[in-house]
Amino acid sequence: MSEPAIQPDATSVLSSAPTQPPPLSLYIHIPWCVRKCPYCDFNSHESRSEIPEAAYVDALIADLEQSVPRIWGRRVHSIFFGGGTPSLFSPEAIDRILSNVRALVQLSTDCEITLEANPGTVDAAHFRGYRAAGVNRLSLGIQSFDSSYLQKLGRIHDETQAMAAAELALGTFDAVNLDVMYALPGQNLEHALADAQRACELQPAHLSFYHLTLEPNTPFHRTPPALPDDDTSATMQEAIEALLTSHGYAHYETSAFAQRGRQCRHNRNYWLFGDYLGIGAGAHSKLSFHDRITRESRHKHPKRYLENTMHGSAMDQQWQIPRDELPFEFMMNALRLTDGFEPALFELRTGLPLGSITSTLQYAVDKGLLSVTPTRIAPTLLGQRFLNELLQLFLD
């Protein structure tokens, strides 16, 4: 079965593309988890029987082999294993994946290789094995250091396991990110700050603090728990940001904080509208060519992905981003960065002149949502708080 042809949009007769390819990242999706969390809308599936680890690794390698012609000659600067729960896979499986990646594509000498892990699915031997395979950055889904909130979130670990996994990760990897959530069911400001304080005391290189949201097609959306109101949530956010700043963490993206020089390069490439190839069930890609920018998606269900990848094509859909949607696509990412972007980057990444959005930029400035100077375009504090409203301007 051949790959589906790109269907050009009627509004994109005039194509637009960067004059030179942006940096390239590789995303590898592992779709299984022990138990689906009630707030999760990611493409993850409970492992109710034995995970077909070897077959899935075969499919990932085949997926990458099928994709190589579209990224031929380009260097990969970062790799990210996401899920699901990638730490359900053995170190041997991760090693086999990375060995084949190195054989098929060029990696930068300082390639950042991140693996997501669940505190309830790891031990010292696994961490040592992942590091030996080449993983040099671990992202740990803590969510909370309080067992009562972890139970409400449907997590499989408790606070003791959270601390043990964090300390083990920090003792094994040079770069560690901790994911923490706030505005949890029944949570108050004191408890939210207690989680933030414990995270800071561990001194990881990177912290991600996410506001719990009720995503469609999740149990929490169908049966909403009692959450803090908007004012309380906003107070939590401001207090957490202040606490993290006092501990030396720079707030560089909507939900991301880092010690000096320790930003996540993989995610930063997303936010600067770089390119990424996604392999694995349901993975998405954004790739730039000399005459167009395309998006791709893989078959979503693991069984269908395995069957199609090994007997045809891993790709489910491929489409060209219409020219008139590029400003929104770019801003949806770049304006998540608190320090914004250099004006020249807009044309460098989209192929469109900055002048094509001058009136929208000025309107956002007049609304107090955006700061525009000759060297920097960035959201104001008001723009950061009302990011969706700011982005909406680039859709009109």
C-alpha cells in the first residue's frame, strides 16, 4: 500500500515554505500504560495483556525506514520517547530502537534524548539500562507529592514512590524534568505550594507545572470532579511561578521552568516552529520542504498501526498546511515562549513576510497582549494570561 498523496487545500494555491529547513527532532510514541488516568486525552491504551514489545519495536524501525526519504540528509537534534508510558518498555527495547535510529539518520553530537517515565513503573536497573542505551534526559510524571491527590488523579504511584523515583532519577541522569499538576480536585493554595516546594527542594534541571484541565472524551469531562474556581487557580499559578522564580527557575514557556541553560531543547524546537518527525501509533509530524510545509499522522490504534506499518504504510494522513493558516500555526507555538521570538524567525520558518501580519500585530499591541520591538515579538504578562484570546487574533 502506497503512502496517501497530499491533498492541497483550495486556499493554498500559492504555497509557502521556509527558505531553509528548520532544525529537526524525532518523536517516538509508546502507546501503552498500566492504567488510563481519568484526565488523560493522549493516545494511550491500558496494557490489559502482554505488550507486544518486540513487534512494536519492529514496527517503529519500519516506520522510520519508510520516513527516511522525507528527511534525507537532515540532522536530528533531539529525540523524545513519549506516551503512554515509555518506561514500560525494557532497556533492551529502547537500546534497539536507538541503535536503529543511529543507523538510519544523522544525530547531532550533543543530541538530547528524553524518555518519559512513570514513578510506578521504574527501578534502578531500568534507569541504568536506559542511560546505557543513550537516554540522557528523563521526564518523570510526578503530578503530586501527596498520595490523596494522586489517588484522585487515578495515578498508580503514591507519594513515597514519587519521591523515591525522583531521587533515583536525579542520581542517574544529568538532566531530569518533573511534571507536576495544580488546581487538582479539592486542592487549596497551601497544598499546591507544598507540591511546588518539594519539587524545588529536589533541584531538578527542569520543572513542568500544568493546570489540570477537563479534556473532552475523558472520564473527568463526563463526570467533572470539584475543582478550584478560576480565581483560586489563578492565585495558585501566580504563587507557584513566584516560588519557582525564588528558587532560580526561569519561567520560559507557559508551563515550563528551567535552571539556567537547562531548557528542554526538544520542546523548544516545537515552540519555535521547527520540524519534527513522529513515529509510532498516532504520532504526528511537521516537515518543511522547498515548496510546502506538511503535517502527517500515523494510524492511531496500536493494532492497526502494527498491521499497516508491517504490511503497507505507517502513515494514516498527510496534508499541506494552507498558506493562510501558517501565521496561526506559527504563533500557536512561538507565543507560548515568555520571551517570544526574533521577528526574522517568522519568515524563516513560514516563508511569509512579517508584513503580511502587520495589522494583526498592531491590534494585539493596542490590546496590551503583545510587545513588538525591532528585535523581539513577545506576549505581555496580560497576553500570557489570555493566550487563547491572543492566538485567536491570528485566525481572523
